[in-house]
Amino acid sequence: MRRFRALPALALATLTLTACPVNPATGERQLMLISEAQEIRMGQEGAQQVEALLGLYDDPELEEYVNQIGLELAATSEKPNLPWSFKIIDDVIVNAFALPGGPIYVTRGILAHFNSEAELAGVLGHEIGHVTARHSAEQISRAQAAQLGIGVGYIFLPEIAAYGDVINVSLGLLFLKFGRDDERQSDDLGFRYLRRSGYDPTEMVDVFDMLGRVSSAAGGSGLPAWLSTHPDPGERRERMQQRLAEVGGAAGGEVGRSRYLQMIDGMIYGENPRNGFFRGSTFLHPDLEFRIDFPAEWTTQNMARQVVAVSPNEDALIQLTLAAEASAAEAADTFLAQSGIQLQRISRAPVNGLPARAAYFAATASDGTALRGLAVFIEYGELVYKILGYTLADRWRTYAGTFQGSLGSFDRLTDSAALSAQPARLAIVRTDRTMTLAQFAERYPSTVEIEELELINGVEADDTIDAGTLVKRVVGGTIPKE
Ligand SMILES: [Zn+2]
């Protein structure tokens, strides 16, 4: 796998070739040390890692729908020939983001909050604007010019290639915060693409209303929410209304409310416990039928391919992933064969009756930091689990017992309530008579509170809903948290 680390050298080589070209989308000159080909490559590599790390929502029909709308919008942009793709991340948080050169993602969390195709198109158009205006590439160029790294501070073993790369590259790209001017520019570009595609641009104002209502605490995952990276929905709403006034007020156009709501009928809503869930600090995975205790008070995060727990002081980390090898012994050998890792002691004792290898090791991180840790490899079902706990070498005594307790708690999941956990889903109902949302909630009960129904439907509890209107309710969902 090609590493991103080669990029700065490449970019510097082109320093003299590309300086400040005029961007066709914005009409402005911008500092650009990255060629379009490099930008596309960064985006494609980032996309693979983002998808592996965060996971896509498995609904081909819905994904095709989102992709078609995105492609139609992108075709009206100044860069119709970029390798555009529009996919759905399986995450509850309200979020959307673009990687350089074309890959764009919306979460199922944000899809649950839209009430029309034009709202979806508005957010996709905005993200397309970030790509056509080359905001990521420009920021990376600025950082390179100033010789700053793009990445987040974390301690990592040299061996955690996949994870380290994702953090350093893709999530680095994700965590790029665009400035106010970039956001305004993307709003304007999104507005342009929305109109060119025949959508009603007033729907973009509804999106800002929705974002204004959704609190940044909308999701439990560590992805940056659209809100936190896109401040001031109120100000942006006003600006959108100005744009609308400039083009003659309510310009009309396609809204696609029914079509959109019918597409998201049945979509998983909220946390999907089949992908694993936490009960306190215990992680339970119904589909893979295992459980493991993480240390209490640690910050935990469940992503598509791994679970991570970080100590309160952020000086120790536990990471659970799947090993690629066929046995615990092979997985341990592969781990220990890496340069920079020295085996101190290995145990062949089973973990809760499951075949296992436990390796105590010392390691040197790429920046020279001395680390110590415990790696446990466990065979269970058809899979080999790899659970890694490590800390700074001089903190080993503090955490050794914690690692042993947590890593040694991996066991079969036998709790029938946990095994049968199911996600809630959106159900779209056509009202048979005029009623308020509160009356709707009584007539068609939901498994969420009325406040949440207000939020996802974009109406207040005492607002009147006409007969024959499509309304969202939330049904089912059993996650045994107690
Ligand atoms: Zn943005």
C-alpha cells in the first residue's frame, strides 16, 4: 500500500511549477502546491481508508439515489470530469464531508434529518463547492509552505500502519477546519449548483434551520459534526436569503419531498447495536458474539473495523481489531516480527478457554518515544482478534494491571438480550387527517421522544400537519443497556 508520507517531497518538487493559478469555480488565484492528479490520488486513498475505518451504510438503493443526485449536481460544476462519488457513512452523527478531488460522504444521521431531496442536494452542493474550490488542497499547500504537518497529535506504534495512516491522513483531512471565507464560498457554489440542477434553493435555508436546531451533541462518535466545522448557521441562513433575493426571491424549482421521504423509509435510525454497543464500559458485539470490558472512565469509540479506548490522561490506549492471520500464533509472529518491537515475554495460556497468545513487548515509536505494551491474540469463531494495549515505557507500572484486566476479559457473548439487540428504523406515515405533531405521536407511536420527532420532521409539537402529509416516525429498536 502506498503511503501518504511520500507526498510532501512530491509536492515540493512541483513547487516551482504551480504557484497561484486561477480557480475556475471561484475565479480567484490560490496558493496551490498540489497538482490536480495528486489531489485526486490523495482523495482516493483517503476514501479507501475512511470507508474501512468508518464503514458504509449497507443500502445499495439509497446509496445509488444519493450518488445520482450528487453526480447531477457535480455535472453542473466547473469540474464535471473529476472522479466524483457520493456515499453514505454508517454513523448516527449529523455530518457531511468532502475529500480532495471528488469523494463526498453524508452520514445516515444527516439523511434522517433532511425532509426533501433539495435539502440533501443543498448539502451535497456545498461539499462539491469545497472540492471545486480546492479548499483542502489549498490548506495543505499553505501548511506545506509553512512547513507544518497536517495531522492530529497521538501516540502510535510504528506497526499500526492502517490506523496510523488513517489518523495522519484521512482523519487529518477530515479534521481540516475550513475558514469562514471557505464556508461562504462553498455555500455560494452550492447555491449555484442547486439552481443549475433545477432544485428550489429556498430548501437550503431549511437546512440551516435544521442545523441550527440539531445540537452538536447529536451523535456519540468522534467524527466532527457538520455543526462544529460549520459554525453560524444563522449567519449563513441570512446570506442564503440574500442570494435568493438577488435571483428574484423564491425561485421555485424541484423540492422532491415525497420522493426523498419514501427513499429513507425503513432506514436504520440511531445507534445500530448489531455493529456492537457499549453497556457502561463493557463492549458487546451481537453479530460477532463477543464481549470485552474496557477500563472504566476511559474514552471509548466504536468504529467500523475497530474499537479504541483512551485513558483519561491520554497516555495509554487499548485497540481491538481483527487480525488478518489464520491463527493466534501466526498473528503474534507477524506482530513481533516488526522492526522496533522487542518481545519481553509470551504466554500461550488460553483466554477464557479460547486459544490465545499474549505478548509483553517494548517498542520504539517513529519519533523515538519508548513504549511498552501487551498484545493479546485470540481465536474465536472463524476469526482472530488482536487486542493491543500500550503506554509510555515509564508509565507501564501504572497501566500493566489495567491492560491485563481488560484484554483478559474478552469472552463469548451469551446474554440473550444483547444477542437479539436490534436497531430502530425510520417509518414514513401518510397522515389520514389533519393533526398536530403531538397528536401524530399519539396516533402513530414512536420509540423516541416527541422532541426528537420535532427535530427530524422540522416541525413543532403543536404545529398542524395537513391530511395526506408524509411524516417520520421511529419504530422498534431494542438495545439492552442495563
Ligand atoms: Zn463546509
